[in-house]
Amino acid sequence: MTQRRVLVLYVGGTIGMAPSAQGYRPMADFAGVLRRQFAACAGLPACEIVEMAEPIDSANLQPAHWRAIAAELVARWDEWDGFVVLHGTDTMAWTASALSFMLLGADKPVILSGAQIPLGQPRSDAAANLQGALALAADPRIREVAIYFGGRLLRGNRSSKAHADRFAAFDSPNCLPLAEAGIGIVVHDDRLLRPAARDFALPAFDRAAVAVLTVHPGLSAPAVEALLGDPAVRGLVLCSYGVGNAPDADAQLLAALGAAVARGVVVVNITQCVTGSVVQGSYATGAALARIGVVAGGDLTLEAAFAKLHVLIARGLDAEEIRAHFGRTLCGELG
């Protein structure tokens, strides 16, 4: 059997950093360090390393970076059997979500990974994450964007960073792991996405197109109006209470949201809760949002809702088309 070939794209992040007097900074010749690491491990797939021209500290990530990362993958798509994207943990789930919507119908694995402690440092988790990600990127059963971290493969657009200081940094509360690593790696075939028609897109993003608003006690209509007053804002992720509830007793607040919907802003309602789903008709407070045209986001994560809005807007869809897309799953993002 021909050996599977995997491309490793180093975007940035802790995995490729080294200590300095100013804290962790990108290490010199990280690609060379990786090659030596791979050469010391038997049984890995054949691979090559490509580094982004300017490594990104994930806290500095912008939507435009999603396009640059996707472009690197698409340009090499037909040459490789799978891809590993090494990325900082802070915004890894945001990038994984965006890539899933940009690479619709992916017919190869795209596995994001990284580390909590840099490669080569004491007690680093980098080598284990790398080796697991490479093995899964060579598995032809996987045809989607996923995150491998801490021994689990999670659907990218169902994942969030849950722990700042644990090796198992990511979780996917509303979606079971796609694979789990112990002595061996168990892939749960029944949880994987089924093949779909390829529909890749590399749209140009407007960083101001999508905003996020968390409902909280005392949230005021002027605060909403100030956030949505920018004409560049075309989408809003509303993080509400419980199953999609907001203070319906505040008529001015609802009027501010309704006015935004009326002028074409797509408002998507997701829950602040770690698990569960938005069902806007369960309580009057949620039904009020439905009446003014707010779209129920089901069990979308914040990262997935934000990325889905950004990608659909960037692809040129109008408000009604975008609202319709939020009612169905495009790539496993909804339960």
C-alpha cells in the first residue's frame, strides 16, 4: 500500500515558541526542529512542513487570516492525502469553525493541533498532539475539519477551548469525540461526516461584519444601538440566557434589536450555557425574539455561529439567504 502523505502547515502558536527574556517568542527554524522530531519517530506518515510567512500569535488572529490559511490548503489540496494545521490554542476553535465553512465538502482530513507547552520544553504536550494529529490526518475515513488535542479528535465547528491550563484544553459538549487515543486510536466511524460535494470558497472578509453581544442583567437599548450603529455590521451573535431567553420586559431593548433586523442585520440567538440548545418558543422571553425576526441558532457554539455568519456574509448571500442557512447544518455544526 502506498504510504499516505500529510502536509503540515505551521500557522503559529505556543507549539513553535521558545523562552526569551520577554516571554515565549517564535523559535528559529521551527520547521527544522519539526523535521528532526518526525525523523526520530517511527511509523509516522510521509510529511512536509510549510510555514506561514509570518507566524500568528493566535490572540492576534483576524478573519483575514482564515482566508490566508485556507488558501495555503486549497493550493496544495490535490498533492496531499491530509493536512495538519499547527495553530495557537486561544483561537484554534474559531479557525477550525471558519475553515469548516470555507472547505465545504472536504474530502480529506484537516486536523488542527498545537500545544499548551512549547515543543522541547519540559513536560510538553506537543509531541503527543503532533503524532496523534499526523496519524489521523493520514486516515482516509476522515473528511472534515477537526481538532486533535489531549488524546481526542473533536469536530472543529463543535469545539471550544474549555481550559486555560490543562492538557485537554478543548471540549465539544454537544458532540461526542470523533476519535480517541489510548494505546491505539479508536475512530468512531458512525460519528464522522459523510462525503459531500466539494464547495470551497476563499472570500474576502470584512472584520467589522459580525459582532457579538452577551445578554446580561442591565443590558440597555442604547448599548445595543451603539454596537449595531456601525453600518458595516451585518450579523450579530446574541448570547442569551438558557434556551434562548432575553429580557422581553424591556420594550426599548427589543425595539433596538428589531430595528437592526428590519434593516438587514442577521441576528442569531445562541445560548450562554455550555450544553444545550436554543428553542425560542419555550418561554415568552424567547418567543419575543422570534417575533422580531431573530434566528434560533440551535446548539451552535459561539465560534461556529460567528464563523458561519462571517463566511456566509463574505460569500455574498443576502440576509434572507443567510437566515435560511442557519436552519440547516452545512458541515456538522448543528446537532
